[in-house]
Amino acid sequence: MDLGPIPTLVELFRADPTTSSLLLFGPLSLAAGQLLNSYVNGVSPIVAIAFAVAMVAFAVVATGHHAAEHHRRTLESEFGPAN
């Protein structure tokens, strides 16, 4: 399956490591922290799992948006901005 010119995670981390790290590892660490907090404090795991699923979904969507933005910038630097 060829994804064409979609940038890979490695390309994103090389181009903008700070933003890529925050968008990928920030939500994932929040999800892991919430799951651990739920386990340690005896809170219902349903709430923690729902939060973790939401954070993973956010990380996926935000990283995809970041990849699209990087791709747009790459195209604009190659062909010039759209009118």
C-alpha cells in the first residue's frame, strides 16, 4: 500500500521535533498517567480507560494534522504559495 507523499513520523521529528514530541508523547503520557492514577487510587477504570482512549485518539488526529501541515509547507516551499 503506497501512501504517496505523506510524511513519516521520522520526517516529522526531523523537521519539527518539539511540536512532534508534544503532539505525540504529551497525550500518551497523560493517558498512561491517568491509568496509573486510577489504579493507585482505586478509581473506576471505566473513566480512566475512556480518558486514555480519548487521549490516544487526540494524539492520532493531532499528529495527522501536523503531518498535513508539514506536507503543505513542503509543497509551498517547492512550488510557491497558492493564490
